Amino acid sequence: MSELADQEHDDQLMRELGLADLGFSLMRLEGRVFLRLTGVVHYGGRSYPYDLVPAQGVLAKPSKWRKLDADARAAVLRERASPAVVEELHGHVQAFVQEIADASDDCDLDPQPFLQGLADMQISEPAGMVFDRIRQRLEHAVERDMEEQHAERTRQSINLAEYPASFEVARRLKRKFIALLGPTNSGKTHQAIEALAKAPSGVYLAPLRLLALENYERLQAMQQHGRPLAVSLVTGEERRLEPGATHVASTVEMLDTRTPVDVAVIDEIQMLADRDRGAAWTAAVCGAPAHTVYLVGAPEARRAIEVLAARLDCELEVHVLKRKGPLSMEESPVRKLTGLRRGDAIICFSRREVLMWRDNVTEAGLSVATVYGNLSPEVRRAQAQRFRDGAADVVVGTDAIAMGLNMPIARIVMTTSVKYNGVEEEEIPAALARQIAGRAGRFGVHEEGLVAGFDAETHNVMRSLLREKPVPLKTTGFAVAPTLEHLHRISAVTNEHGLAKLLKRFVHNIDVPDGFFYPRITEDQFERAAWLDMLQLSVAEKFALSLVPISAKVHSLQHAWESWATALAHKKITHLKPENNPLHYMNLQEAEDACRLYSAYAWLAYRQPEYFPDTVLALRLSREASERVDAILQDQNSAARKRQPKKFRRR
């Protein structure tokens, strides 16, 4: 029998049994033979038709159904398509319509688009499956509607155009900006620090702990009215608070926006454009509570400073300084280790490369100081001091020397012009090339600064980069990072408490009217937030933990951070246990990691002292770990020199 003839035969059987009059029809679809039942329910003054498969409406596969004779088919139909089935399904539909209509009404949604699926969803699954799909559609619609409401409430709660007004003390002061712009070795920082030291009170804001530490000591050595300045040091990991201090040296993220001072110095102002930390400079410019604010940095920041000053309605005075000594490219590359000489700084872009070049250079007969980003400020400073004192002939380092280390470098020697940017290897930007090269030729020590590539290709690239015209910083989209107050405000209007969701709302939902200020978070913070949301922590606790300065790429450090977060979630006190791995047994990498671990603990201890009480111990251990790192570097340097025959050693 053909399929068409079979269908006609079934239709005739349905009529003979009176099932068509009850609203039943027999269908073949999706490899099934099944019953459908049509009807209408009424609720809230509206009618809702349905066309559904009863709970027992699926009869058989087509092949099995064809094998049944008319009597067998009739018996199955009488069992599965009775008035009782009609009544049962109608009751289920009536209850479901009421459920969806009431739920839609609660959410200010029209139930019709959802309940229309009772008649339109032509599937072979029983009615319960249709109900579930409609519930899911409603749930998604409610979520979308709630998302739109939360997004709108977030927009209404935070308007970035009003960001400067959030700094109440700075807003009340009549502030004046003085921009001191120039290349490295132009004396701009010296001029700003001199002005700061003469002021009755002030703050120096550094991009690095090392710079904060150096200028803290520099200010301590200066006098005012015949007496030494009273200066405090405030960084994320350390506090040296002087009673009655009039001046503070601080990292830029630690700016106290509530205590007015006479003068503020914001160093490396071009960091406004930094992808990860630019928001700290935006906050400093908007919030520094000083009558006079010195903005110190590269000339390419000038236009950005001008538009910021105009936006903040602050008077601006710009001074462009010139380099105090000439900077020149060597005529040819160095090419050989024997071409290196005392006073050189050999630049690489990774810790591994630094240590490799360090060994090569020492074996060639030159003593070496070593500087790279993974070293603590104390170690970097100790190594730089060896170079300044003449205990090291050359310094081998990364671009970490480009910011915060004043050394009598005669010549910069670039081993490469390519650096890993976190995603891929790429040529360094001209701005970085200029900043590194500018460290050559310390004023008062050398008549000029020299720059060379170790190989011909690097030499030619550096020559081109130093000739490039500086690219001005953008004059819009100044980064703003979320504060805890921002997150609490978003949480209050959305009733959300997950840090990842709050950060996401900050980035995507707050009001950014003209794009002058723009919300930013780092990828690291967002990834940490997702992990922290699995723990029972407050928004404030999660926010603090998301900012701990510790590398997720080092397993031992990531493990320590996770254990700290878990302990805080259980409200357990975390003590340091240095005895588990004594410092004198550590190799270089272990000692470096220990130093970073203790510093990170200290950072957290200042913010959660109740649960991380060993602040003093952490600072002591950090200093001891730094001393261990410095000792290892010196031992390795000596060992490498001993491997070189005496007749090849240079003095």
C-alpha cells in the first residue's frame, strides 16, 4: 500500500471511530506515527488555540504501523484517543496558559508571542516538550529584558563625563598644571623635584616602586629652611611613614586624593596611553589634590595634556626642554663581543636573553651588572649601583633600564629590535627606542650618548626608529579603571554580586557620552574575577584580590594567590611560613619568585590586615630574598669570569 493510500485509510478509520470530531488527527513526521489534538483555551479574556501531541500520542514507527491490520490500529487509537485524553490534555494546556500568562504579566511582557507556539510548533514530541520550549523562550526573553533594564540602570548610575567631579578635593582647588616635556636626559624630572622640595607640602607620583624609592631618598637628602625634609614612602607593597611628613613619594596608583598639598609631580605622563596602567595616570591628572601639578614626560604627550587641562578647566603652562647632551648613532654595529667596552649597556628583551648575554659578556672579560623586570627594585638598584661605582664594566638588561635607573651609560647596544608584546614578536615602537637610547650619555659624565646595534640589521632598524617623528598621544578615550565605589553602585541598581559580571557591566554598560573618558579593565583582572566568583567573598574582597600584583604565569605564585583567596573566603588567617624553603637553598628563579611572593603578601596585608597579619615579616623576607638574588647574580658573574683565561680578561 502506498503512503498516500495508507494515510487515506487512516483518515477513514479516524472518521469511523469519531476521533476527528474530538479534534484528533493522525500524523506521520520525523519517523513517527502520532496523534495530534487541536483545541482552544481561554484565559484573561483571550483565546489561545493549541495543536499538540498528547502524553501517549506517539503510536509507532511507520514500518511497524503498516504491519498492523485495521482492527489492531483501531484498538490502539481507541486506547490513546479517548475523551478522557482530550479532557486531560485540555486541563494541562489550561494550567500552562495560566502559568505563562501570569509570568509574562509579572514581567510586563505580552504572553501571546510565547503561547502562539502551542499551535505553531509542529513537532512530534508530546505536549510537555512544547511546554518546556515555551518556558525556555519566556525565560530567555525575561533575561534579555532584565539585561536591558540592568544595562539602562547601570548607564544611569555612572556617567563617565562626570568622572573628574568624583575627585572632590581636586575639584574644590584652583589647580594649575605645569608640563615639563622633553627627551631623556633633558633635566625635566630634576626641575620638577626641585620645585617639589621647595614647596611647603607635596607628593611625587612614580610609575615604578624603584622610582618612588629613589626619589624618596632624594627628597630625604634635601633641605628646607635648614632642616631635612620629612618624607614618607607609600607604595602598594611598602609604607615608610614619617611622623609629621610634609612630602610623600608614592607610586601613581597609591595617590591619596583626599589630602590637599601644594605641589604634585606626576612622572612619565606619557603613560596615559599605556594599555594596562593608563587609567592610573588619568586618575592622577584628574584627582591630584595640589595647587600646582607638574606633568613630566615625553613631548608627544603635549596635545593630550592640553585637552585634559581644558576639560578640567585648569590653567596650563608648557615648557619643552631639550636634551642636555647630543645623542648619536655609531657609524657601524658592534658585531663582536670584543667590540664591547666599559660604560656600555647591552639591551635584550627577556630574562633568558639577559642571562645568556651576561654569561657571554663576562666570559669575554668584562664584569657585568644585571637588570631586568623580574628583579625587585632593591636588586635592580643594587646592580645599578655596582655599575655606577665601577664594580661592573657594563650593564646587561632589558628595557627596564629605560625608566627609573640613572646610570652613567656611555653607549646603548641593542641586541635586537624585536620584543614579545604578549601575543607575538614585533618591532619595538619608536617611542620605546628613543627612551632606551636616551639613557646613553649621562649629563655631566659623558660629552655625548652613543647608540649601536650589535648586528647590522638591529643597527639599521635603530637608526630608522630614532629618526621617526614622535606620534602624539590620542586626545580622547582616556582610560578609567573601575573603583570599588563604581562596582557597589552597579551592584546596588542591578542586585548583582559577581565580580566578573560587575566588571563587564562597567566596561559595556556605563554611560560614555562623548568618549573622552573610556572604561578599561585588564584581561588579567577579568580572568581572576571569574575564578573568584566561585568563592564566598564580598565584592570588596574579590575586587582587592583581583588586583594583587602577582603573576598568574608562575605556577607557585598562582597557587599561593589561590590559597590566599580560598583562606579569606573561609575567614581563616594566613601566616607566612618561610621555613618551608630556606632562602639560602634557593636558586635564582626560586629566589626571584620568593621576593615577588613576599611583596604580594605585603600588598594584600595592607588591605586585609585582619587575615594577613605578617606585614613586617613579609617585608623582611622580601628584603632577604632580594639580597639572595643579588648575591646569586654576583656569584654567577664571578663564576663566568673565572672560566675566561686571564690573558683575555679586560680591565
